[in-house]
Amino acid sequence: VMLILKDDICFSLLHNDDTATVMWNMVSDVLESFSLRTSDNSAEGVVQLREQLERLQNDINEEIARKKVLQSSITRSEEEERQNMQKYGSLQNEAVTLTQEWQQMCEAMGLDPADLDNPLPPPASGSYGRQPLATDTRELDISLLVLLKSKYSPANDESDRFRELESPKDRWLKVVRPLLSNEYKTQMKNLPEGKTQLVMKCMEKLDEWDFDVWTLQDMTEQGSIFYAAYAMFLRWDLFRRLEIDEQIAINFFSQVEAGYHPNAYHNSMHGADVMHIVHYILLKGQGKEKLQLKDHDVLAMLVAAMIHDFDHPGLNNNFHIKVQSYLSTLYNDRSVLENHHLAEVFDLMKTPRFNLFHCLKPEHALDARETMIEVVLATDMGLHAKV
């Protein structure tokens, strides 16, 4: 009976667990009846038969377990296939969008969208995307600049306000003449409510973590990076300590502000915010002392933070690499935008009236340049996992 039913039971197992169970119960009933009707001489044969049945039951249980594992594996595979199909559909939609953007861009530039072998040509002149100011400087709020300079670098005496500027040590007075300390306090006490008062309240927290760059941006006609940079240079006394020409610094700050595009995130306010964080780390975090930084090192750190997203087009490195843009070809897909930010600023500084490093010794200028390169390239998030 067992030899006949064994194959049937195993076959039924793979198709219907209920059928296999019924057959097993039938075999058990037959054996029980057979055992009652046999003599003692056949008892040994019954024991052997029961052992065979137990082994068969174990085989059946193992087959059931394997079937469950197989069903679970099939379920997982179906779920993975469903997710892959969704991802595939999403990538197809993204490809359609990029193709449309590519065609529109080629149409605007008079190029053939099908000609993918040739990279996008660089602009005929000027920078890749930056639109320089028509003048060297932004429109200045001189009264605000006077208050900022008087707050951090007040006049030592009346001569600072009226004397002829002859020495390199007087370069810090080229544009703005500060008030005496007592004059500054009086003017601040009588300062009427308005934008200037709000800006000066912001500057009270220049050295604090919760410096309000948002209010500064709104109260200075999108000039947070300009006025924050001017204040920080005064706070670190860089104008006097390094004999920086104030006019050149103001020109440089203005051009950097103009070089940021109105992106949702990588805009001039972001540059001001990052610059402030570096200022906070160097000052309150004692970074200057712990790293034993010199004045030109502090200058390089602040400028690197200020320009770290200069001329950011609003599209990340991955986009440039995938569409094989001019920038990705220029920088061989390596930290594309970070290299671009640096190159644009260094190109700007080749013009003497924007050369913020004009006051540095050649070896210090080279050191400051190297610091800027290291700092800005480190902002490539694609490299963070390798640091």
C-alpha cells in the first residue's frame, strides 16, 4: 500500500496540500486496522512500515517548507519587479523632460539637438553665466557703512575723519570715514526706526549663532553678502591689519554679490550665511587660535566661504555630467561647479580694481589662494563619503 501511495502523496503535495493530508489520514487508518488484524509474527513488519510512514511524513513537511520559501521568494520578486517598473517609468519621464529642455536650449542657441558629439560652446566673452555689474560697485548706503565702520573701527581722533590719505595705512579710509566712539553712541541712541535700525540690530548678533541673515537680506535690497562681508572685515580689523584698499574691497564685494544668481537656495543670502558660520567658527569656536591662523589665512577662509557658490547656475554636478555640458568637459567631470566657482573668482581678481589680494606678499597670496582652493573643493558633497 505504501509503495503505491507514496508517489501519489508526493505528487498531491505539490498541487494540493489538503489532498495530501487526506491521503495521509487514509493510510494511517488502513495501518491501524491492519495492525489490529495481524498476528504477533507480523508485528515487526508493522513497526518497519510505521517508520517508513514517519520518514514519508518528514519528507512531506520538508516539501511544504520548501514550497513556502519558494512562494515567499516569488512574492519578493514580484514586488521588486513592480518597484523596478515604477523606477523605470520615472526615469522615462525624467528623460522626456531633459530631452525637451535640451531641445529648447539648442533652439535658443541655434544648435542641432541631434548633434550630441559637440559640447556646448563657451560664451563669446565674459564668464560662463555671470552678468557683471554695469559699474564696479553696487549702490551704496553710505550712512549705513559709516555706522558699521564706527561700530567696529571707530576713528581714533579727528585726523581719521579729515586728513589727506597718503600712506598705505590709510587705505582703510578711502571710501568711508568713521565717527568717533562718542559720536557713534549718540547717533545710535537717536537712530529712528526703519531699515537702518533693523540692520544695526542684526549686526549686534554678528558674533552669535543666530545671526539673522534673512532680515539683513530684506533690509539691504538683497545685499546681505555685501554688508555681512564689510562688517566681518571690520570685525577682524583686516582693512587695517592687512592694509586692504577699501575701494577695491567694496568693488570685490559688489561683484561677488552680483555673481550669485536668484536661485531658490544657492543665492547670495546663502553665501552670506555660510560666510557668517565660518566667522563664528573662527571666532567663538576659537578656530583662529587652535589652527594658529595668520591674518591672511583668516582673509582666505572668509573669502572662500563668501564665494563658495559664486555663479552657481542652479543645476548640480550630476546634471552637468549627464548632459555633458561645457563645464563638465572643461573640468573632466571632477567637482565641476566647485572648480567653476573658484576659477570665476580668480579670473575676476586678475583685474586690479577687484584684486582683494593686492595687499599680500606673493607667498601669502599664493598661500591664501591654495587655502581657498582646498576649502571650496571640499564643499563638493560627492566627495564627503571619501573624507
